[in-house]
Amino acid sequence: MKARFSREQIPLVATITVFLLFYAAASIRFRADHFFSWAVFVNLLRDNSDLGLAAIGMTFVILSGGIDLSVGAMIGFTSIFIAWLCAHQLHPLVAIALALVVGTGLGAGMGAVIRFMALPPFLVTLAGMFLIRGLGFVVSLESIAIQHPFYDAISNFSNEVFPFTATIFLVALAAAIYITRCTPFGRSIYAIGGNEQSALLMGLPVGRTKVWIYALSGFCSALGGVVNTFYKLSGNATAGTMLELDAIAAVVIGGTVLSGGAGSVFGTMIGVLILGVIQTVITFEGTLSSWWTKIVIGLLLLVFILLQRLLQGRSVGR
């Protein structure tokens, strides 16, 4: 019996196939370096946790037909904000809670502007990107180290049990999959991305949902900033620079349609892993410039955009 996939499933299948091919080829190429090992795979999750969290939030936004260019700046602001609070004798848990509240609030603020002023998400989040990055530099122009027993305990847990950053990413991933597939909020996101006017006619709370989508994106990217502090044991306003482009690339490579209405958070995770594998291969090779990562990502992104266009063309033709 031949396997048949719907038009919506084809990009995800293509993404999984690309990941398996890349991972298999790298495992064969670097067999002597034990590329195919649990330690390397765990490092893929750990090293890309901040990108993965930002990409989860970006998935919600793109599914709704929007875009969020502020996620990288939010990571930088959150990391330096937490480090600054800790340097002023605030307990890390309180600092993290405050940073998440501020990040969520900034995201909700951009969502409210998009809703009430009817402005394009691209322009609003572009302004948000500059504003939030600037706020990070207002907090501190220099990197701030974080020295606290709480962070030491997290570091020990990561070294002895499982990377804490990867744990946060996986928990957030499971929660995001549940939200998109099993809640009215998730179904509203798909409906808005598919056809906003139809969603309004169905009586869905389109405006309120948009605000919550950007609030959720702000929360996810702020959580990415939290993870960044655990990974680097410091805060830096420059953290996450240009990461918004990698997040968009991971979402699109993961099979989510840029115009909205189709895609999945699981596909985004595979997209993040593909980017991680490419970067790891460059590192293992040792002789290649890091710019090859961008070249390969660019080619993959182009292929998946063309695939989406082809599938959309066939759908219209029917």
C-alpha cells in the first residue's frame, strides 16, 4: 500500500526527510568522531535551546499570518536584565519571573498596536526590535556575569543529569504542541492564518487572539533569554543578534507556510535540529568557514519556499 500525504503534510515529510539525510550523512562522515551518539544529539538540543524557544513563539505568529522581528532583541534584553537584577542582589528566580513578565508585556503591547492601530506586523515588530534592543543597552553596555548558588545548582544538574536548557525547550515544545492541536486558542490561530475574514464571520475573537499570539511570542523569546543565561552564565545585550532570521528560517524549513494557516510546532523543532546539524557539521569539519552555515540554510530556505509555492499553486489550480 502506497503512503499518501495531504498537501499540508508534504512540507513536514520533506523536512523530516532532509533532517534524516543530513544526520545520516554526518554520522557516516564523522564516524570516527562519534557524531552518531547520544552526547552529540543532546548537545544539539542544548546549544539550540534559545533558538528553539524563539522559533516556537515565531511559529504561533507565522501560523496566524504575521511576523515577529523582535525575538532576537528580546533574548538579548532578557539576558542582560536578569544578569543586572542578579548583580543587584535579587534572587535569580525573582529576576527570571520579572523578565518573563516584562517580555510577555512587551509582546502583548506589540500585539495591541497591531490590533487596534491596524498596522502591519512587520513594521510594528521592526520598531519593537529596535526599542527592545535599545532597552538592553540602556541596562548595560557590557556583559554581566551571573554568580549565584542557584545557577551553580542548575549547572551541576546539567552536567550530571541532563541539560536544563534542553529540558526547558522540550517542555515548552510539548506545551506548544498541545496548545496548537488541542485548544480553541490553537484552532483560532489556524483559522486566522487561513482566512481572517472567515474567522471573523465564524465569530472567533480575532483581535483578542492576535494580542495573545504576540504576548506568547514575547514570552517564548523571553524564556529563550532565560535559557541563554543558563547556557552562558552571564547576560549580554548583544545576545540573539540576527537570531530572528534563524527563527523564521527554522519555522519555514519546518514546513509552516509563510502566509499562515498551515504548519506545526513539531516541524519547527525538526527545522531547528536541521540548523543545529548544519552548524555542528561545520564545527566537526574544522576547515570550513562558519559562513557556510548561512549558505546552506539559505539554499534550504529557498527550496522550501519554492515547495510551498508549488503546493499552493496546485491547490489554486484545483
